[in-house]
Amino acid sequence: MAKKPNKPIIELKDVWKIYQMGEVKVVALSGLDLAVSKGEFVSIMGPSGSGKSTAMNMIGCLDIPTKGTIFLDGKDISQMNESDLAQIRGQKIGFIFQQFNLIPTLTALENIMLPMIFQGMPRDERMAKAKKLLKMVELDERMDHKPNELSGGQQQRVAIARSLSNDPEVILADEPTGNLDSKTGNTVMDFLKKLHKEEGKTIVMVTHDEDVAKNADRIEYLKDGKIVKVLKSGR
Amino acid sequence: MISDYISLSVRSLLKRRLRTYLTMIGIFIGIAAVVSLIGLGEGLRVAITSQFGFLGTDVLSVQAANINFAGAPGQGAPNPLQEDLVDKINKINNVDRAFGRYIGSATIEFRDKQKIEFIVSIPGGEDRRIFERMMNLKTQDGRLLTDQDTRGALLGSNYHTGTTYGATFDRPINAGDKVLINDKQFTVVGILENKGSFIFDDAIMMNNDVMITEGIKADDGTVNIIGVKVKDVDQIEQTRLDIEKLLRKERDVKEGEEDFTVQTPQQALESLNSTLFAVQLFVTIIAVISLVVGGIGIMNTMYTAVLERTKEIGIMKSIGARNSTIFTLFFIESGMMGMIGGLIGIGLGMSFAYGLSYIAGLALGSDLIRASISIWLVLGALAFSFFFGTIFGVLPAIRASKLNPVDSLRGAK
């Protein structure tokens, strides 16, 4: 069958997430197993309520599982405290959100520099890097614009540039085209594919749009908190 | 790194400019009150201290208890000191010399411009020299008074150079000038050297008997103050007690119910200072209360900011901000509100205090109301306001830092 993949950069083993909502227990993940190798582009698809977002939060170190283990780059993050998780998020993960999630008071350039500030990068260095990243997403002309002065597609490109600012191991994209029309959505997807192909970035993307999901090497279908089907893309 | 955080915090504050200013009003009113009132109080204290500073340590003053707060010392006493007390005090052991003095007020007119001022008497005869030495009287222009000067007056230095002339008369008064005192013509025989005290520098001095004959002091056998010079300074407390005992007997009052005071200048100063301190303390307490209210305003604003920016906090956490980073950002924000509020407050307080003392100087021709704002008061007020801003910012900042990244990204409150 398929060749043995490289050592996985992300590995979820029997991950459970149970939320206590008052009296009711809500099982969001029920024994999720997932492995993503370095340099892979994986889509996670599933209907709403299937646990996509929870899975995303686990991989992104935004939350820790109730049960099970998560390895990121060989490190078990399932028992870490919030401060260490924040550190790992800052260094190893780049987020791209459906709603772009730029800081409204900061310019495009400053938004890209923000994760580098949190990592304590010197000013000159982060300035140069942010400019380079803006150039890569072809927005160097819009450097000093605030998010509300940019179109949706432009904001998402700034967000992509931001996600790359600390050279993360993994880029996590949560419905990256969900708020965009199909044309701008395609442009954004082109940037992601370029990152994957040219820069060799590992990308995990959550989406409910099959056409978007097909851009990935592999599509994992999630239902009721676990993977039910794996599909190789036709590429 | 911290400068980056400061700039981020400033951005957030400027984004909500109106709310930031409104919140800071609470702080700057409190700080302005502290700075101006303590500054003026301190100025008053310095002024009063300097008035007393020239007096020797070997002098006691005896006064009847006053009923009015304003006016010259010894005036308006319901039971004034009788003149014969002077001789009786003179007989007390360790008393070198005691003499009665008159203090009154009169209109002084020069070139059609008038002003009301204190008039103090200078004793005649052989007491004159002792008094002059005791008070270290010297003239910068003209000469001192003699027993023959029935129409002569000695003026303080301000009539010649200082604030009184500047605010009232159109030219300096010199020795030899004629002035009208209570509409009667006097010749200015001399101008005293500057002493840095309004008691001397604004004073009009004339001979004891002239004050009586010219009707400035009623001829009723009473004196306003008895000045006592002691021989041995080490015995001054005993002498004070002896004088008190004599006065109790003469005035027929019991111990503890004295309607007079016998004080050294230092004691008089201390009692004034303690009153002033109480006033300053009271004012400070009120100002601190207003600062607490201002601080609660900051707290309220910061809690609102945490709610409003829940999502922003979530975003920052997702891109690598730790709890401590979020705490620092919010903490700096509230501290800045405190400190900027403090800076504005200090500016307002200083302009109020200096403005008031300037206006008082123009209106009253006196430098008694003046502001004395030390660098320590300014630094203290600044530290205090920053402290208040941060203290009241701690809880909201903790709340912000503890937000769960997943919930806050969803914008859940």
C-alpha cells in the first residue's frame, strides 16, 4: 500500500474530550487516533458536532484532553500547563482562523510582528521578517493598513503571514475559506498549497467543504468524535 | 520587550479614548486635590516658620486668650492684659526685662493710595535698646526711632522694595517721605532691613506713647502682648511656669482654665504646626477617599475591557501569549491610566496652587498664601497614582490572564 510515512509530527492516541455542561456530559471526542507526518497536508472533514473544532483545539494546544495522549514533535502535551502550552503554540503552531482573528488596533505589519513579540524577538529582526512575510502574501503595499481597511481575502493573507512568523512546525487552518467567496477562497488556498509544496510546511486544515478539502494529500472524516474514513486525495 | 507591551497597552487605551479620559478624571481630581492642598499647606507652614524664625530662644510672650481668629495677636481679648503686670513680671526671678507692647491696625496712605496694615509699638526709654537688640532691628535707609519721634514711623522693607509697595503704592517709600497714618501726617524716619517675615517686612512701627496719643491704641491701661527676655535660657521653662502662676493669681483663674498663654516662639510655632498638620491630614484623607473612588473607576473600566476584549485575549493566547503576558498587558494599561491621571492631576494641582498664591499675592499683598510643592510631593503623588492604578488593575488583569483560550476565542464571556 502506501509507503511508510515519516516520523509523525502530530500524534493523537485514543484522545477523549468530555465536557461537563451542568448535569449533562457531552462527549466531543471519543477515542480519536490521528497521526500527521512532517510535510503532510491533511484535511479533517465532518458534519457539525462531529468534534472537528475540538480536535483542532487539541492539535493546536489550545486545550488538553480528558483522556489520552497527544504528541507534538515528540513531546507529550496532554499534561502540560497553560503557560507551557502557550509557549508551544507560539513556537510550533501557526493558526489560521475562519474569522481571520487579527487584532483590530494593530496594522497588518504589527499583527504579523505580534507573535514574534511574544517570543521576545528583537525589534529589527521581527520587522524585517514581518516585511518579508507580507511580501510573500503580496500585501507589502498594505503594510500600514489596519484590518478594517483590508478586504476579507487580504485579511486572511495577513493571517497566513502571521501564522508563519515564528517558523512553526505545523500550520492549523480552521475553515480558512469559510468567510470568503470562492474566488478569494481559491487565492487563499493557493497560498496554503504553495506553503505546503514550496516550503514543505505541515498543514492541518479543518473544513466542511469537500472541494476545499480535496486540496490536501489526505482527508480524514470525523464523526461522533472519531475518524470513520480516510481518503487519499486524487493528486 | 516591556516597551512593546507598553506600546500595545497605549494603543488599547487610545482606541477607547473617551472612556480612558473619563476613568482618569477620578484619579486626577484626587491627585490634584492632594498636590494643591498639601502644597498650599506646606507653603503656609514654611511661611509661618519663617515668620518665627527670627525670634530668639530666650524670649517668652504673654498674651490674653483671643476670641477672634483673624486680626493681630492680642487684639479682641475679652479680658486683656493689664499694664501693671509688666512690672510684676519684671520682679520674677530670671526675668531680664519685660515690656508691654501694643499692636493695632491702621490705614497708611501714600500718594493717594491706601492700605490697611498692622502697627506695632516700640518701647521707649532704656527698654528701647534692649528691644532693638532683641529683635535685631537695623535700617537699610534712614535711622531707628528715638523718644523724640512723636510724629515718626519706621517701615518694614516691603514698603521700599517688596510686595506691599508693588501691589499698592506707585513708588517705593523712602526715609524722609511723608505718609498719612489714620489721616495724620507722619514722617518715615527709616526703612528696616529685610527680614523675610511679614511681621517685620509689612509692619509699621512707632513709639509706644505715640500709639496712645494718636488714638491707634485705646488708653485703657492694657497691653496686647508682654514680651519677656530671660537671663538664663536653661531656666526658661521654670520662668514660664512662674509667670503663669502670677497671672493665674492676678486674673483669678484656676489651673487648667487659663484665659492667657505664656509661650516661647517655638511653642507657639509647634501649636500652629500641629493645627496645620491636622488640617493637612484631614485634606489628605479626603483626597485618598477620592483616589479610592477613582481607583474603583479604573477597576470597573478594566473589567469592562476584559469582557470586551475576550476574543482579542483568545487570539493573543493562540499565537503564543502566556497568561503572564496577558496579565502584564492589562496591568500596564491600568497602571498607565493611574499614572497619566496622576500627571494631569499634578499639573492641575500645581497650577491651582500657584495660581491661587499668585492671586492671593495680588489681592492681599501678602506672601503668606504661597505654594510650596517639593519634588518629593510630585514624585510621591505620581508613585501613588501609579500604585492605585495597578492595585485596582490587578484583579481584572488576573481575570483576563486566566481566560481559557478556547472559550475566549469563541468570544464567550
